[in-house]
Amino acid sequence: MPKNTEATPKNQQGAPESALTPRARRTRKALLEAAQKVFERDGFHNARITDIADTAGVAHGTFYTYFGSKETIFLALVDGFLSELLFPSSPNSEKIKIDSFERLKKSNRDYLEIYRDYGRIIAIWEELAKYNKEAAEKLKQGEDAFILRARRKIEQLQRDGLADPDIDARYAARALTGMVHKFADTWFSKKEDFEFEQAVEQLSLLWANALRMKRT
């Protein structure tokens, strides 16, 4: 009987990462890192599963132990950085009090760091979302969550008397997050010569000025 190197073990396919053994987690992580490199280099349509497996240093059949298709691993990659974007780590946030403008800068810095590290993948994701339903749903989920978080921050600033109360927070959140997104997309896709911290500072000033934000 010929060996099928593309079999998909049902006990592993689609299992949450927490259910995997340490070795399996390392292999899955290696596949995701390899996928990012291959997708960034070749784009979605030209990327091949064999290239991902080769880059990860695993047998081709091993890929299917963890991911069912090229779409599956791409969307898993999306889930990873979407989590970073929406829930950035801030271990000292409860202990260190920073003013409203510094919090704004941190939020913009977090976003630009994600875009710097995953900009090519985000561009592929947006293209894939035009015809892949799951990719489109994840894209909308990410956009909605990011805008909602910005809206809540603006509303909190208004309640604290630190932002213009006449500004509609829903409109402002959509406009200002769109500005940051478009800036990041243009910057990293066209490789504009901007300095990172200066970009964080200027975007944050634009936010603050638009909201007539008072410094604390």
C-alpha cells in the first residue's frame, strides 16, 4: 500500500495549541514562522505548502498534522498577530501611571509595531478577504474591535474632561484609526523614509489635536 504523506490525523488537526505537547507546539510554531516568510516572499497564490514545510525543516506530510490547507495556516497566522494588536501586553500598566498623551502614544506605537512586523501579511489578508469569507470575517472582526477600542478611549477622555465633548466619538474613532491604518500601509508598503518614534509622535499629535485633547 503506498504511503500517503498528506494524511491528516484527526486528533491533531485543528486542535487548540494548549492541547499540544511541547514538541508539537514547537513544530507548529516553526510552521507558522516559515509560513510568514513564504507568504511574504511569494504572496498567497504562489506560496506552496512544500515550501513552507521545507522552510520549517519538517517533512511535507507533517504540515497536515497541524493545518489542513494553505488557507488554514494563513488564517492561523492572522489570528496570532490579531491577538497582539487587540490585546497588547502591558505588564506594568497597573503599576505605572502615565498621562493621556503617553497612553495614546503607546497605542499608536503598538499598532505601528504590528504593521512593521506583519505589513505584507496584512496586505495579503486584505486581498484574500475579497473572495474568502473567513478571511473577510476576521478582517471585519479586527477592524470593528480596533475602532470600538478607540471609541471607548475617546469617550473616556471626554468623561474625564480631557477631550472636546462636542466631538462624536463614533465618527472620530473611525476617522482617526483610518488615518493611522492608511499611514502605516503607505509607509511600509512604499518603504517611505520615516523614523519610527517620530512617526509615533506625529500621529499621536494629530490624534490629540483632532480631539482638542488636554495633557495631564
